[in-house]
Amino acid sequence: MKRMDVIVVGGGPSGLRAAERLAASGLTVRVLERKPAVGTGVLCTGIVGREVFDEYGLDRGSVLGEIRTVRLVSPLSTVLTYEHPRPFACVVDREKFDGALAAAAVAAGAEVACGSRVDDIAVEGDGVRLSVREADGSRSRQAAAVAVLATGVDFGLQKKLGLGVPRDFLNGAQVERDTPEGGPTTLFFGRDVAPGAFAWSVPSGPGRARVGLLTKADPKARLERLLAASFGEPADQPGRAPIRTKPVAQGLLTGTFGERVLAVGEAAGQTKTTTGGGISYGLAGADLAAAAVRKCFDRSSFAAADLAPYERRWKALLRR
């Protein structure tokens, strides 16, 4: 297998955006995604600011609906309804959203290999070596001048390389359900609902909604209680999709670069600590990562010092 200029580990929005930008600049790029297809099985509320589509030139074919009105439910069950002058956010189908980013990366010249899990990584004098396990169980060794880690909340490769990892996490849970009651996007607050964060119900198409929460502990049990208390839905509701859970890293990371490696997106802590969202921050981080890597190729120098400006720039953009 030919050596690439850049290997991107992870085919989520930040990894695909970085791949597209790097390939568009003339570099050879391969994305290694462990899932069988881009965008499948993603646990995400799917809310993206409307301006993101214009700012990053993204296809709108993934949009399921727009958000203009939001209901806020207090710990005492009082309700405040806010209506914005115009729609301010979109709810997207993540499989289509990520698929469009993958198509853009391929159109720019990048390769996207799904079913490829990176088990090990090492930085050597002339590049980065990766040990890859394919879906059929076979193994390969792949190499590149630079690796971009876009591995979400899997920090195993960062630990191997001595990069920064989060010290604090929230725990998310979400379920897709039928919604005969309809209604706008609703946010629920209170320590009895979601200690440390909040809960939500977001319309995701006609008669459908994504209901979930972020909390410190017991996310599945707390979501079951929310479904029963606010939607009259028992835990054994027939035909309901299973509740899925995932951790969400909290706080900015230090150590998102090293010799010949960068971390981007959730893998770099580029998530909103107010909401746990990471799509827009990850896209911003991806563009900065691509620019930093491109400069390294222009200089033919890939030391940690050459990549250090990346961390300074993304933190200057997102820290506040």
C-alpha cells in the first residue's frame, strides 16, 4: 500500500472536513473509519447552526427541519417559550450530513476506507506508522508523513502518543421515538431531571423526535424517568428504539499536537461545554488543522514546534 502524505483516523465531520481541505491543497490523503459506513450508528441530537452551511459551503440535503421556537421547562415545570425572529438552527440526518462531507472529501481527491480500525500508532523519524485491522480480520501496516486524529471520544491513540486526554466527562443518553404530541424543540432543566446539564426533545421529522439528556451519572435511568414523567412513556413501551449512551468530554485539551500528529474535533476537546455539541467547533478545528499541516509540507518540516501554532489558533478561536 502506497505511503500517503496524510492519514486521517476517523470519518466523522471533523476528520472528513480536514481530509477534504488537505486533499484540495494537493496532498494525498486517506481516511480510516472503523465503522462499516460513514455516518452510521452516530449518537447525536443533530442540531447545527444555520450559518454553518454557508460558512463551510455544506450541502443542505441532510436537513430534516429548522428550529425557530424553543420551549424551556424549569425544575418546577413552569414553561417559557422563546420564538426567534427567524429560524436559527437546523436538525440534520447525521448519516446524510456525514455522507455529504465524505463525498466532498472524495471529490477533492481523498480516499475514504471504512471498516478500518487503527489499533496502534507510532511516530518514527520519517513518518507515522499505523497498525490497521480490517473488517474481515486481516491486518495491514500503513504509513504517512502526518496523522490527524479525529477519533471522537476514543482517546486510546492519544494516550499512546502522550497527547492530552480529558479529565472530565458528562454522560449522554438518547432515544428516537414517535411523537403524536408533536410540539417544538423543548429543553428540560433541573437536578431531578439531568444533574450537571439538561435534557431535550428535538423534532427529527414528521411524527418523530430525539429525546435525550446529558448528566453526570446514570443517563439511561434518568432518561427512562424523563420519558415516563414528561411523555407518559413506560420503560417497556412496545416498538420503541433502544436507548443509546455515550460519554461527552468536557473542557479544552492541552496537548493536541506532537511531532507529525494533530488531534481535531472531539478528540481535541473541541466541543461546547454548554451543550456538548461538537459539529461546528470540529469543522472550525479541522480547517485550522489542515492549514497547519499544509504549512508543514511547504516547509518540509514536521516537528512539534511546527504544529504548535495549530493549538494556539484553535484555542484563540474557541476558548471564550
